[in-house]
Amino acid sequence: MSYAKVLEKADGDFECKDYVVVQSSGPKKGEDGVTYYEVSLEDSLATIVRDELLADRGSSQRSDGFKKGDVLRFWGRGFGYVVRGIALVLDGDLHVYRYMTSDEEKADHARQVAKAKTDRAREWEEKRAEILRKVSALPEPFRRRFEFFMRRPSWGAEFGLYEVFCMGEAHKIARICKTPERVAEFLRGSPALQKGAADSAGIALAWDDHSGNTFGCACQLAHAFLSIPGRLHQVHGALCPLVGCAEYGCYASTVSR
């Protein structure tokens, strides 16, 4: 698509909002060779502006970085959703850095979801033997939890790696803390306290691989393992906060209401 066509579409697309630049740095080159800028905006927001249309546009507005007071227009459904387009609004004109229509963004998202699902399934098959060895080494309540989820044939390829990681870390946290009360303190503690407790117990957690969700889930599972081990399989799945209980197939989705 020509830049003129992109500009025409962007100019007639009103699912957008303008923000004022506070400061910026760049240009820099990404690993893919695309120029990008790091930009701080009003309302304590920040973003990366990738100049994907530089060659088509034929000019580089603000090639030394955006100026304080510049106005950037963002296309998308708003905060928390995908930013599908960014342009500099300069003297009433748009200088588009990247852009997709709403339909193009939805199609691109669908492709990414499909690819991610395929990649997860491939990784699951490659690591299946290793995963089964890890699960078999865990205490019975964790094995029972794994078997409960595995009742759904597609669950392993979709969620298995994530859940098993959380279970393994939960078992470590239970060994570090030893009581449900100390798990609660561990979860609320500072990073220094958490790492100190792990080091004192001689147990290494996979700190670099954790997100807020995986760490919170691991602590929840550790607490349940130490307090209600016979019901560990009934605790919400690791990704239930993101995909829902029915999609994940956790125990809560099997209970009649």
C-alpha cells in the first residue's frame, strides 16, 4: 500500500487520541533495522515509536527525536489496547510512522494468536518427556493437579508449560517457607526479603522467568499445598485471571452453580 493511501485511511480514522510529548530520545536502530524513538508523554505515559513507513514517506520529520510539546496521534481502542497507529501532528499535517486499520489489526492479532498457539503446541511436544519427569518428581497433590488438568486433551499444548512452571516454583516456595503463614509473609515481602529467604534455604527460584502472575500463582499454590493439600487440584489455574476458568478448564468451571 502506498504512503498516500495509508495517509488517506489514517486521516479518515477517528478511533484515535492525541498526546503531548514531554521528552524523547533517539533515533535508534532496532535489530530488524527499523528506526525507533523512546518517547515520554503527558499523563506519565511512555511508548516506543517505530518508524515503519520512513522509506514510503520519503522524509524523516523530527529525525533527531521528538520535541517537547509535539503532538502524537495514537489510533486504537484506548489505554490497555493495541496501538495500531502513530503519527506526528505537525502544523495540521499528519506524518504517519506506522498504521493499521481496525480490520487489519484484528486480522494481524488473529495471525499472532494462531502462531503462538502453534508454537506452544510444538514446544509442548518437544518438552513433553521432560515435563512428565518434572511432574513425577513433585509431591502427590501436585501430580493430582496436573492429572486433573490433563483430562482435557488440548490442555497440555495450550497451558501445560505455564502451569507446570508455576507448580514447580510453588513446591520450592513451600520448602522455603514451610508454613502457610510464612508463604503469606513471603508474598508480601520485599524482593530482598524473598531472595534472602530463598538463599538461606539454599533453594534457587527462577526469578528471571517470573511475571507478577506466575509469582502470585506460585505463592497461592504453595499456600494451598501447605494448608489444604488434598484440594490443591481445586485451586484456580495459573492463567485463569487472563483467560477465564472455562477456557482454562479449572475446577471452578466444573462446579454447578
